[in-house]
Amino acid sequence: MNVKFLNPFVEAAYEVLTAETRQEVTRGDLKLENGTYLTDDLTVILSLVGAVEGTVFYSMSAATGAKLATILMGEKFDAVQGLAQSGVAEIGNVITGRASMKLSEAGFETTISPPTLLLGKGASISTLDVPRLIVPLMTVAGPVLIHLALRQGSANGLRAAQLSIPKAFQVP
């Protein structure tokens, strides 16, 4: 994986989590995995398209998610349900959005998807042939692992794909 794709995510995660929790965030040792990802209790999933393409997972235990939602939203959550789910998904969205801006500043225009929150431990997710770089972050709420399965894409990939659709199938 290109380090130019990694640093914006590490910087964005540090900035967002430090600002939101008002506590120091530390990074653990990076790890590279090629196999299937097995989800933790909570996994926020976002996709990127454009000059950088792939998937980002933010994984954490239910206890970490509940503590993080409590800190972020200023309301006590014992479990990650309802509004707490929204808070956990949104933190992944904010980090990825900030990383996307940093990628853009470095000349890599990307678009991100809305977040999806996968609930439940042990689901298998394949990133196919894209290895995942795992960035462990220690927060006051507990560990949050960022899984980056990213590669260089085509800045015009989405536009080219749209142009190849027959006119009869295009939405006006």
C-alpha cells in the first residue's frame, strides 16, 4: 500500500478522535493482512472511489463502541443501539471524510460512500486481492482498529464507467 494513502487516515483519525474525546490517542504497531477480515462486535464500513479506491473498516468491541458513543454524544449508553449506532458510524464517516480531504490536497481526488455499521462478531469480509493495513488506535474508550484496503484507482474511473452505460439505461 502506498504510504501516501496511509498517512492521511492516521492523521485524520488522530485529529478527530483526540478532538472528540479530549484525550490523547496512541497508535500501536501496524500490521499487514492478506486474508479474510473477521468482524469485531462493531464494524463501520466505508468505500472510496476515484484516485484512491477500496474499503476502510473501523472495528471495535461493543464496550468500546458504547463508551465512545457516550463520550461523543454526551449521553450515557450501556449498549450500542439506536442513537449510539449513529454516533459510532458517524465517527468513521468523519475520519474518512477528513482523510479524503487530505488525499485531495495531495492530488488524489476521492469520493466516499455513506457509512454502513455491521453489528456482530465473526462475519467474514473479503477485500479480494487488496491487502489490509491494520492501524490500532488506543483511545480513552478502548481500542479502535482501522483496516485500510486501498489501492491507486483512476481519477476518471467513475466518469469513464458512467460514459460506457448505453444511453437507454442512463438516468436523465
